Amino acid sequence: MTDFSTGSDSSCNGGITVEECQGMIQRSLKSPVVRFLREHLEKAGCGVGDNFFKAVNCETQTAGGYTQGKGIVLCSNQISSEDEVNQVLIHELIHAFDDCRAANLDWSNCAHHACSEIRAGHLSGDCHFKRELLRGFMGIRRHEPKCIRRRVMKSLSGNPYCSEEAAKEAMEAVWDFCYNDKEPFNSSAS
């Protein structure tokens, strides 16, 4: 999905060092939701080793991302806490799960990209009321769908294949299906 340019090893922008971030990733890999998602990736046929997760300093203004065939990068210089590391891992693991379960997922297709962003935003808790307050968004009613829509549009704005109009149309076209798709969280226990 994203190609991350890396900078030096020192933290900036109030972030943490690569080493601190790598330690936080290792602790986050033991959290229940991260373990659950990794297990479901394995069950779906996509093994995820510890080298799947990498902390780097990024030149982009993002906390991290999933890159098809490469894994998950966390941008240490854009992250300030272990909670953020955990949140980014969960969000990006949902993208990895989507990529794994859909043999024909095409990240250059605006609808495919929008669907995975809707699912990751909804299922990861990115738009929990507390997180939104910390970002300076103070809506009371229907804050979660508004937040997800805003964050989907922000993510798709980085996709060179999606104009703003195409991104909005794609998001609206897949919204109901993707927002209600809760896999792997509603899978039956095995």
C-alpha cells in the first residue's frame, strides 16, 4: 500500500527512537487483540513472523502502514506511546488480514482500498470517542462513522489511483458491506 522513506535513527516530531518503538512492538505482539489477529492470519494461510513488523523513522506524516508482500512498518518518529504502537499494529493487521483473505485485493482499486480502510477504522477502535477527543474532534452523535469517513478519505488521498471524487464514490459504494464485515472478529471459535 505505502512505500515508506526512512530518515535517521534519532527521534523527531516528539516521537520515540526506533529502538524504543521496536521494544514496544515486541510487547504489543503479546496483547490479546494483536495475538488474535496474528492467529487468524495464520489460519487464513498467511504466516506472520516477528520480522513482519519493523520500526523505522519515516519522512511521511503517518504512524505506520502495511505494504503488500513486505509487512508492517511503524514510524517511530510519529509515535509517542505504547498505546499508539498497539493501535497502529491492530489497524495494519486488519489490512494484512484483508490482503490475505482476498486473493484479488488490488490496492490501486479505490473501492478495494476504501473497504479495507473502513474495516480497519471500524474494527481497530481508531475512532473511539476518547481517541477522537485527543485529536481535537468533539462530535457527540455519530462520531465514529464521521471519523472513519474522514480517515478513509485521508488514506485514499495518498493513493495515486484515486482522485478525491473517485475515493468518495468508492467509499460510499462499499460502505454498508465493509462497515458490517467484522471478520475475523465474528468467526466461530475453533
